[in-house]
Amino acid sequence: MSNEENKKITYAEASNELEQIVQKMQSPECNIDELSELTKRAKQLLDFCREKLTATDVEVKRILDSLSDKDQAVKE
């Protein structure tokens, strides 16, 4: 998935697409050629979701640290 594609998709959309891919992969109608393409797309989506979760975790920790620093300044 290119950076441009990443900007066009949300975490929820990526997660939903992953769920659909899993359902397709589990289907008896899924052939080997389709399985290969689905696996590639799933990897792209998983990488995107992992990056999004990591970035969100860093941002939340930064915000909480900032709030904690402000609380300490008020107490002193």
C-alpha cells in the first residue's frame, strides 16, 4: 500500500477490509491465485493498522505525559 493509499483509508476501513479478506480466504471458492492476492493485500492492511496503532499509542502517551507534567506543576 503506497503512502497515498494510506492517507485515503481509515483504520476502521482497513479493519473491515481485513475481516472481509479473512472471510474470502476461508471460503471454499477461494482459489490459489486469489489467495495469493488476498494475502498480499492483508499484509498491506496489517502493516497500515500496526503503524496507525503505534502512532496513536505514542500520541496518547505524549498527551498523558503532558497532563501529568501540568498536574505536577499545579501541586508544587
